[in-house]
Amino acid sequence: MCELLAMSANVPTDICFSFSGLMQRGGNTGPHRDGWGVTFYEGKGCRSFKDPMPSAQSPIAELVTKYPMKSEAVICHIRQANSGEVCLENTHPFVRQMWGRNWTYAHNGQLKDFESELPVEFHLPIGTTDSEHAFCWILDQLHLEFGAKQVDAKLLFGFIASLAAKIDKLGVANIIITDGEYLFGIEERPFVQT
């Protein structure tokens, strides 16, 4: 399965040390050779770096390790493909805009029948992965449930956790999702960090 790294901090912090170790898992110390990506938040803006190359050999990953970006929220993903070909559009994390914020999502696991079980209408996938499709479905469900208004974190987290439970029934679903202000991580026991 893929590897995930997330950070939420109350002051801008860099993750160069953690990222330097994780990038070696992508083709050097680990089998995750099918791309990598990282998104750093700075206020409402975010910077994303992605490459379908193994992170241990990626010049872009090398650049990120030497550029200490300070961020309050970070999501990183090292991919071992099981759904969708190895290409840039299938490389995590995925970023979409909703409610005037950039939402970022990464997933490890594998989902069955995701296209029929998780129909999307508004937020359409660009690539062909089960992960991006599930992210688009989550955003659609948020849009359908809450419309154009942003809701408080407790209500939002509870709803996202209920969506993750449905996704989890389709296979393995470890999820990290953030809007830059709140970071949600969902596995066996959900957590939220502000």
C-alpha cells in the first residue's frame, strides 16, 4: 500500500527532516516507486509538488528537501499503484477548490466497484484512480449536504467520517483530507487536528 504523511501545526513549521526520510521509501528503502506528491498550505494558498517518478530519484523531491517551506498543514503521499496507470494525473495528493478553500486529499488502500458505488456529479476526476474518484465523491457529498456554506469543524468531521465509513466498505480506505485549516485523518479510529 501507499505511504502517507500529514502534519498540522499551530505555527508555520517545516517538515524537511520527515520528508527527507519518507522520500527514500519511494524506490530506495521501500517498494513505492509509482510517484509521489506533497502539498504545503500557506494561509488559504497551497503549493503542490508531484512527480510520477520514484521519489528517491526525483529531482523535484530533492528540491523540496532543500527548500524549507513553512506550513501549518501538509499532506504527502508516496504511491504504490493498484488503480490507474503511473502518470501525473494519477499522482496524489489531489487538490480541488470548494467553499473558497483549497481541499487536499490522499488515500492508501484499494476500493472495489468505486465508480458504481460512489457516483460523482459536480467534482469530476481528472485521472483514473479509485482514490481521486473517492475524493470527488466526498466533495460532491459535502456540496449536497451543506450547499455553499462552510460548517463548523465538529459537524464537518462527523459527516466526513460517515462518508469514510461508506468508502471503507468498498475495501481499504486510509484517508487524509484538509482544507488547510483542519486536517482530518481516517483509518480504524478517526482523528481530527486543528
